[in-house]
Amino acid sequence: MYIAIAGNIGSGKTTLTEILTRRYGAKAYYEDTDNPYINDFYENMNRWAFQLQVYFLGSRIQQTMSMLSDGLENIFQDRTIYEDAYIFAGNLHQMGLMSSRDFGTYMKLFDISTHLIPKPDLLIYLKASVPTLISQIRKRGRDYEQNIDEEYLQRLNDKYNEWIDNEYDGEVFVIDKDHDDFVENGAVLDRLYERLEQIRLSKK
């Protein structure tokens, strides 16, 4: 199975990836949080938006090549290349923080990259309101995220919901983090495990 976990900043992607990896004895592919531009970006988004997103794109391409070459039975990926383009880069362009010239260059690189990447068998979308995201962000305590703008998070949420509801054409399993906390409520995970078992059996 190739399973991808999607969601806004602070939605719980890494936590869910860890849970699923342990259960299935699988390899996890995490989002690269060591982007050398990220601190600069949060200080001056307009100046560093393009560099930030190109680094993330390059990291995702490299990760994808590792996924394909490893040949493992089960793969769980924390965030997808689609989110890099349609959510984050798209939002930065829409906000005027990435020029149309830079965005066009970025999307050309993205379009080339998508030919290398298989679509996930299932996309798990962790949907969460801004208050829930802020709470989670504060709990994990990354310095560069502590002053993140709530309006920015809301714009990302809007982009996510538009993408999931109207653009993404693959299989999706939605977990509403405002009401279904998979850490506190095991029944949420049980429903997910049932769906994953269906996928596993269908691929035999």
C-alpha cells in the first residue's frame, strides 16, 4: 500500500504517520522540516516564498525516488507533492507573496515531477479548524511556528478544502480533528484500519 497523510500545519500528520508505521511495520517518509529557508520565510514571506517552495519540491522529488527504489510493501508518506503545489505554493501566489513568474517556474518543475510519482492508494486528510491547529502548534513548540498568522492558516484550510472537495480525484479518507481525535479515541483508528485492510486485500 502507498498511503499519504495530508493536512494543514499542526493537524497531526506526523503523529498519525508514526502510529500507522508501527502498526504495519512499514517505512515512513516524513516531511523535511530542516528547510534552510523556513526561519527566513516566517520573518519575510515575500522575500523567501519561492526559495522555500523550491526546496520543499526538490526534497519531495528526492523522497519520491527513494520510495520507488526501496520497493517496500507498505509506505506511509507525511504530506504529498500535490500539497506543495496546490496548497502552499498556490496560496503564496494568490496572496501576492510569490510572483507570477516565479510561480510559473515552480509549476513547470512540479508538472515534470508528477510524472515520476504514483498516486496514493489512499489519501488520509486530517481536517482541522484554525483553533485546533493553533493548539497543536503550541503543544509541539517549534520556535519558528509560534507566531504563525491565523489568517494564513485559514487561507491554507480554504485551499485544502477546495482541493479535497473539487480537485483531487483519488481515494480520500477524512478525519475531522475537531471532533475525532485519533490519539484520544481508538474508534477513529479502528475505522481507518478497516479501510486500509480493504485496500490491502484489493491489491493481492
